[in-house]
Amino acid sequence: MRTSWRLPVGGLAAAVAGLVVIALGATGGEFGVAIGAVLLVLGVVLATPWLVGLLAPLARWLPTSLRLALRDATRNRTRTASAIAAVMATVAGVTALGIGSASDSAQARRDYVPQAPMGAAVVSVFQSGTSGWDAVERIAAEQVPGRPVGRVQTVASTQEETRSLWPARADCAGGLPECSWFPDDGPWIMPTFGGEVVVVDPAAAVAATADPWRGQVRTALAEGRAVVFGEGAVDAAGELTVVGTVWDGSTDVVLGRTRLPATEVAISSTADLRVPALVVVPRCWPTGCRFPWRPRRC
């Protein structure tokens, strides 16, 4: 049985084009690799009858069973090509899934950012009062006995009223949002506790802070100073302005402002940017101050 030269030539051309597209796509997105793989498989399938015919001269040197099988395959090249195409498609699909899974796993390991330092855990409780906090502490004591548990608080919001606290840029005389502050030196900073300003037990804040800044955070909170991760919010007097707002349906209405003694902790864009919050305020305040949470005095 003779095979038309058009199919093998076209198949080989498609296979070569597929290899080129795969090589070029490997330096870019995954779509180039996928298109190249499809071209490669289709090209090989089109050239399979011709490739099977090339094996016919080898039959004379093979054992009887293999010689009969090879002669049967060469006489029925269309059927042989279909079977080979099915096997190739299955192998290509399984290989693609394996490569995709390995790639996703490698990307997940590369881009993983821990929620907290090793050895610390964060439990979130929404719309719960003192009873909810007590239940969390009781369960934590049962599951991990002997480990300290600290409370983190921020402004409570409801569906009817959304309140927020915002750190303001140092020496900014305007309103929100032009005076709202976010550290320029850490564009991908991610607060562990999910808020811009939180009140937290010093021990919990230290436990949730990565090693490079843990000593600075411990010292600042022990002195009763708020900790600000990043630069640009603490003024020359060493104070931070915190603005309280409520959402009226169209804009944030300022409820009031307060100034707190604060310490800036410098961070870099290349560091682990998981921090407790943009601003961490100690629950125990040595000198007392007018503040929305009314922190107790030490």
C-alpha cells in the first residue's frame, strides 16, 4: 500500500512548526506551549502511516510473531495510525496534566507568603462580643495547652454602619482620602490581622511579627508607643494621627482625630511583607489618652 507524499510532508512540517512554537512559548505564556504541542501531535499523526511503512523492511529480521504483527500494521496503515493517535493523545494529555500540576505547585511554593511567623496562629471572630472571645480562648487552651493567647481588636462595623480607622500622612492638613497613609516602601505589605489600625496585646503583636522587626516592636510596645510599619506617618514630634470615619453611603465622614505617640519600623520591598497591621496600638497605655478604644492604663 502506497502512502501519498502530501500527508507525510505536511505532517512533518506541522511537527517541526510545533517544536518551534513550543521552544518560543517556553519563554512566554502557557498558550504558546499548548498550541505547539497540538501542532506536534497532529503532525506526527499525519506522518504516522508513512513512518509505519518505513518499518516494513525490518520484518525479515524479526521473530515470527513480531514479523506478522509488523506486516499486518503496514498493510492496514490507516487503522494503525488511528490506534497510535489514540495512544499519543492519551499520553500527551496525561503529560500535560502532570506538567501543569508540577508548575502550579512550584509557583505556589515560590509565591507563598505565610499568614504569620512559624509557631503563631491567627483565629478570626466576626461580630462576637466578650462571650465569643472567651470561647475562642477556651478552645485554644484545650487544643494547644500552655501557649499564650492574645486578643486583637479593631473598629466594629455592621451592615447599617461601617466605621473605620485610618492612619494619616504626617503633617497633612487635608481630609480623606488625600491624607490617608500607606507605606510607599512596602507596596505589597499584607496585614495579618486584616486592618489598618488594631489594638492588641503586646505579646500577641510580637508573636505575629517577623524576626527582622520583632525587637523593635517589643521595645516600642513596652514603652506604650504605637508601632507603624513603614515611613511617612509619624511626624517630627514622634506622633501619629489616626482618623475615625463612618461611611454614609457615598463618602467617609470624619468622626474625629487623635494623636498617638508612635515609633516607625522601616521595612523594605524585598523583605517578608507580612506584618500584624499597618499600625499596632498596645492595649495597655502608660499615660492614658483620648482614644476610641479607651485603652486601660498600665
